[in-house]
Amino acid sequence: MCKEEKQTTESFSHKMADILNFGALNLAMGIGYRTRLFDTMDEMADPATADAIAEKAGLHARYVEEWLGVMVCGGIVELEEDESGVSRFYLPR
């Protein structure tokens, strides 16, 4: 394989990975929209734990925590940790 072909192959691989990652993020955003998680978080005045968000939304905390992880990795939701290591999530203004 020549150098040009290798760059093209690597470029294609990165493009495919980006498409898959953004596709998964898009699906997760759809879940947040359908379950009103975005609305719930927007209504909360301060950053909140996954448990607090789940309780307010009427959803199971475990699944909300997983969803929040995807949203943080995708740069949609912000994460802060306090001194004791408690994670709190919020939407950027």
C-alpha cells in the first residue's frame, strides 16, 4: 500500500467512525427530546445529580445516568464534580 492510499484509508476510517459516533449521539438526543429530559434539565435552576434529574423526569435513574454520559461525551451536557466527587449535570446556557 502506498503512502497516499494509506492516508486515504485512514481518512475514510476516521470519517466512518465520526459518522457512527454522531449517529449514536443523534439517537441519544432524540431519546432526550422524547422523554423530555432536555426540558427537565432546562427547568432546573442549578446543576443536578442524575438521581435528581431522573426523579424530576419520572424516569429510572440508571438509564438517565447512561444517557447523561452520552450527552457529556458528545459535548451537549456539561458535568461538574464537587469536592466529594458527586457529579452534577447541566445544560450550557
